[in-house]
Amino acid sequence: MSAIYWSTVHHAKEVVRLKSFLRSFATLAVAALVTSVVATGAAVASSDSSSSPSGSFTVSVSYPDVVVAGTTATATESVTNTSSATETLTLTNTLAGPAGTTSTQTQVVTLASGERFVQTFSKKVSRNDAGSYTLTFTAAAGTESATATAGTTVVKK
């Protein structure tokens, strides 16, 4: 057997072994993720962030991608004053749910330069809450605004 033939065959066998390993690893990773979602009720987070047009402030929001009925869904929102001056911001968060339901809350915060405001909302969800939800978080000051959006799906056990 020539060295070139042996090398080619050996390389092909290694490629097949590597592909098999990667396929097994990917299957295990997906299984672990699904197990994590079912076990904890939430795994990966849906998140978004944006800045005002002038860059004076930034907003971010995160929400679990999937929440299992019987567990608690927690959303986190933050706004950071990235300007060199104090900013007074109107914060609005709107949760849009199944069948067109919406809930909106507005508040005003004043942040010093570099200051960050963080708030969380938690709710234990039931089977009756099943469906898709979108959380929109907006900060506005004068004519400027920044909006971040995250979504979640509540699933029955």
C-alpha cells in the first residue's frame, strides 16, 4: 500500500470520525438546552438594546425566550445616561400579549451623567397565560428616543 493511499484513507476516516463527533455533540447540546428550558422554565434570553440618535442615552431589555407555565418570568430593563449632562427621561414599557392585550406603564427618571437605572418585573405564569408576548421599552427626552424590544412565549407544561 502506498503512503499516499494510506494517508488519503486515514484522512477520510478521521473526517468521518470528526463529523460523527460533531453530530453527537450538537445532538447533546440541543438536548441539554431543551432539558434546561423544561427544568428551569427559561433558558436563553431575548434581548435588545439601542441608543438615542445623539448617543445621549441607551436602553436595553431582556426577557426569557420561553417560559414554562408554573415558573416565574422576569424581564429586565435598563437605561444609561451616556451624555455629559444630567438627563430627565420618560420611560415607557408596554407588554403586548395574545389576543391584542396590552399593558403600559410610564415613569420619569432623572439620571446624572454616567448613571444607570435598572428595573425588573417578575410574574409567575400559569397555563392561562400561554401565548406570545412582546415587551417594548422606550426612553425619551425632548425629541429624542431609544427603543428596545424583547419577546417571550409562555408554554403549558
